[in-house]
Amino acid sequence: MTGLAATSFFPAAVQAAADGNPLYFILGAVCGLLPDTLDFRFARFFHRHTLEVILDPNQPDPAMIADAVAQAVALAVARTAPVTLKLNTARLGANAWQAYTVFFDRPQSRVVATCTGPVTTGSAPLPDSAVPAAARHATSTRKLAAGIVTDGDPEVKVDIFDGPTLRFYKRASGELGMEFLPWHRAWSHSLALAAMTGGVLVAIWSWTAGLVACAAWSAHVLADQLGHMGANLGYPFTRHRINGARLHHAGDGWPNLITVWASGLLILWNLARLTPASPPSPALLPLLVWGGVVPLFAAWSVDRLLARRG
Amino acid sequence: MDTLTCFFGSAATAIIAAMLGACLGAFVPSLHILNLLAVLALAAQSALAAGAPFPPEAMIVAVAAFLTSWSLANTIPAVLAAAPDEGALFTVLPGQRYLMEGRGAEAVWLTVLGGVGGLGLLLSGLPFAVRLLPPLHAILRPHYGWIIWVVIVFMLLSEWPKGNYPGPAGWRKWMRGWRGLGAGLLTFLLSGMLGMILMYRSPLPPEQAFQNLMPAFVGLFGVPGLLFALIAHPQIPAQHQPRTLALPPRLWFRGAAAGALGGAVAAFLPVVTAGVGGLLAGHATATRDERVFLVSQGASKTVYYVGALLLLFVPGLEIVRGGAAWMLTGLYAPQPAADSGLAIGSVALAAAVTLLLMPVLLRLTLALVTRLGSRRLALAALALLLVLVGGLTGLPGLFVMAVASGIGLIPLLYDSRRLNALGVILLPLALNRSAAGPVVARWLGLF
């Protein structure tokens, strides 16, 4: 939606759409989704890892997990190049996965691996009786060669579908840093790349196409930057992700809804004012207040009220 | 007719239609509401032609009540008669996972409660909708074409690989991940081409044009699941009837609100369906909890069906969305201001009747599922579909259904999103709205 909202600010795109040419809005939609599409459909499969944890789902051994993490950290301390560790999930059955967590205890320079028991594909805990007997809820701790500075939550959860990748690297301060999902937002979420894509489209298509692509791509990147993970905004000129504003988590409902709702209102406002023969455009501020703040506040109030009642 | 007779007559019509809709919804799996409404419309037309003594406004009551109760009760077969095979279980919807955990009844109740919550939100939002929708439609009218296109883009680009992929990075791993994604794209493309053929050179005779898409829908969405149940023969575990539901009011509200939002968007936009509405709402609100997901799906489906019908009664809007509305306008031209009370009352009454019937319907269906087992249940449903499709559309319809079933099997075999089969309506209509439909039809040699 942020990509479409950005597209709707271009009069030529709106007028073309009203005349039956949807290409600029399709371009805006594609470029608005492309950063995540590139990561989740391509980059993740080509990101090489140095070590990987393949857990026996029926005999989950937290010591093996902790050993693998400790080994990865020791390698990262010994080498100049970063070390990447893939924590694979362990599928127990059709609808059951063996979940585990890896906690980086920075003050004590140690890692705590815990097998947290079987869960369903919806991440709901399964009773132990639902799966073959095994060592469950077991914990193992290993001393690490260095304290780890994580770029987000110090506890990494591994449960369903594809497991996360962790990248250990030496920071400028000499400490060892840990990057969660190093393939995500590494190069695809770059404002520079968005500008370059726009430049290419200006050359081969039109100014409007170039600007739409750049704006839609950038809108996605900037919206993501409000979260925790951050992005490598300057790729190919920069090499590392910078932290996000940490205003919300990716899975939080309200920030997502507010972003989508606000984008919808902006699209509506732009379509009304930029489409020839459209009904008079509502003023932006009353539209945002009466169409956005009031209904969302009402819904939020009901949500809070119900939360208090349990 | 005096007011009292009219009132009781309407109430009786609504209750009978609601009971009929609930029973058909609960016991007839894989059949679309349009097929049932087509039969209802034919019966009504015959009755009116024979001089049956009921006012034409009764059609509003009958259709609104039937649609409401069907949309709530058809959750029962959607969950209980759609047992997936063991290997596909982790990629199917939570409803089927609940079924295979013996919690099918719980999933049904969560979905139905979502539908009721969605209806509550829909009816309470009607005063605002009456004022907001006409100007909104006026603004969006020239833009519906690209909106359909971006829905397609979102559908195709928002599906992520769902497996676990150990092993070295590289092309082999990428191909494993893309197995399902590629199947999804292929499903969309093939179903879209089928839609083009049906639109430009349908093998169905012109007198059956009103059922043009029916065999394709049955083939794409109904038959594959039943074939899978026949072949894989999944064992449905014993089902438990829950005494209480672990659903805090907050989760119910969140699910119902998210689903109602998606359903309302789907009802208002042309071509977009409840499934797409649910998908959009799920993404917009970052729905994660399975209970919230089930509630939201129930709300989205009910709000989509009922909301699209109620759009007929918004003064000044003058749009017809959804098959039920098309069917109704073929029988009677509703007067938005005068008939809206009748429609809203019928919806509310039908929802109440269906809620009262639900425990009985659910118990009966569970007994049926337990007694027959998944294979015989699938066989019976398949036979019913063959009879209905064959009876309504003849051999050409059965041929279209067979082709569509082949396409509909792809997402089941390759663990991809079944929603992609909606290409059958999305692609032809998006192309036509952009004036590219005839060009593509010519490329395909359709004229």
C-alpha cells in the first residue's frame, strides 16, 4: 500500500490510470513489494552459511545446538571474515515442529540453547504426548569466545518453516556482533538501488515510470525503517544495515493497520484531486482526522477495553 | 395486505429461507452459493409464472436470509469435509489442521463466531456506509481497472516459500523453494487462460450463459480437494465437541474487525472475492494467531456475501456486486430506500436462526463424517457435484469442470496457494478493464 500511495502522488500516473492505462500503478505495486520479494524468493536461497544446525527432531539435543553456536563464535573470533550459522527447523510430523531457542547472554559471554517442546505450524504448543518421547524442555549452556552484541532481540526463536540465519562479524569496536537474517534488507532495501532502478526506467521508459518506481521502492524501505531490523540504505555504496527506529515490531497489528489505512486515505485524496471530472477532493487534514484518526481511535479504544476485561 | 400480515409473512419467509440456506450450507460441500441461488431463482420464476400468491419483495427476504445463513453454515463442510492428506497438512489452512487434531468443531465455532461478529460490525456500519460509499464509488469508478491489477500483483508476489530448506545455498535450494511458487504462478496463468476461453469462446450454449463460470469454479475449488480425499484417504480423528471456547473477547474483536474490513473491501471492489479480502486483511493487520485467523476468515466471508447484497440498498450508489445481487436484480428491482429495512431485518433474523440451528447441524454433520469417513464422504460429494454440474450445464459443462479440476489439482500437489486459481475471473476482467482483453484473446486464437 505504501508503494501505491507513493504512486498516487504523480499526476501523470493517476491520469493515465483514469484513462485505462494501469501500467504505472502496476509498476508502483511491483516496486513496493519487490524489496521483500527479492529477499524471500531469491536472496535467502543463495546466502551461503559456514555452519548449520540440523537437529534430530525426535532426539533434540540442546548441547549440539549450543556447541554449534560456540563453534561459530570461536571461528568468527579467530578469522577476519564473518561466520554465518544457519539454525534449521526440525519437523516432527505433518503439523508438528520441534521448537528451540538460542539466547545470547552478553554479560556472561555465553549461549543458552533450550529445546522448548513441540509446536504446531501455527506456533501453538503441542502436548508432549502428541509426539514421540524425547528429551524436551532441556537446556544447555556454553561459554563463548566473546560476548555477542546482537542487532535485535538477544533470544532467537526457531520453530516453523525455514529457520533463521545468524552472521557473526567483528565490529569496529573490536566486539563481536550478531546480525539476524543477514540476507534480509542487506541490499534489496536500499534507497540508492531504488534511485538507480528509477534512473534505468527513466532511460528506457519515461520520467513518470522512473519516479514512480523510485518512490514506491523508497516508500517500502522507509516504512520498514520504522521497525527494529533496519536496512542497508546505501547499497552498493554501503555494506551494512543500519538500525531501524525501533518504533514497532514487524508482527505488530496496529502499526501495520495504521500504515495501510493512512496509505489508503492518501491514495483516495490523490485520486480525487488528480482525476479529471472526479468529485471535489476532500481537504487532506479533515480526511486524515475523520477518515483515519477517529475510526482507528474508536477501534483501538474497543481493543483496549476488551483487553482489560481479559 | 395489512402491515401485520406483511410483517409475519416476511418473518416466516426469512425463517424458512434461513433454515433452507443453513441446511444446504451445512450438508452440501464444495457447492457455490450461486448454484444454489440459481436453483432458487428458477423455482421462484416458475412459481411467479404459475401465479403463486407472494409479493415480489419476498425475493429480497428469501435471498438475503438464504445468503446469510448459507454463508455462516457452509463453514461446517468447509472444515469437516476438507481433510487434507498427511503430507500437505502443514501448508493447509488452520481449519483443516484443527480437524486433524480432533478440534474441527472448535474451528467451526470460531469461524461462525467471526461471521456473526462481522455481521454485527457490518450492520452497525451501515449508517456510515450510506453516506460514504456513493462519493467513494464516484472517486474510484475510473480506477477499478488498475485496482484489480494490483490485487493480482499482491496475490502473486506475497506468497513466500513455506518449507524448511537445510543444505548448501545455491540453485538447487532455490528450485526446491520455488517448486510451490512456480506452481502458484502456473495455476494463475492456466486458470486465467481458462477464464479467457470461457469469456470469449465458451463451450457452454448461450442459454446457459448465467452458469458460465460454475463448472470452472466447481472444478478449480471443489473437485480437487475431494479427489485428494479419495486418493489419499486421510483418517479423520475422533472429533471433540468443545464446551467452551478459548477465545478472549479481544481476539474475537480483532479477528472480526480485520475480517470485516477485508470482506467489505472485497464486497465493494469488482471481481475481488472473500478469499482475497481475507488475504488483504490478514496482511494489513498482521494476523498471526490461528484463532484470530479463523475468526477473521468467517467475518470476511460473511461480510463479503451479505455486504455485496446490501450494496443494492444504498441510495445513490447504483452498483451491483456479487452473484446474489445479480440474481436478485434479475427477479426484482429493489427500491434502495423502501426495501433496505426488509433486507437488513432478514439478514439479522437469518443470523439468529442459523446460530440457533448451528449446534444441531454441527452434531449431525460430525456424526455423518464419523460414520461415512473421509473417502465415502468425498465420493458422495463428488457424485452430487457431477449430477449438479451435468444437470445444469450438460456435457460441455462437465468437460470444463474436468479441465478446471486438472488446474485446481496443481496447488494441492505442489503446496501452493489455492487462491491463485482465482485467475479464472481476475485475469480476464483485469485485461478487459484495460481494453487489452480482445488483444490477448486474439493472440490466444479465440477469435
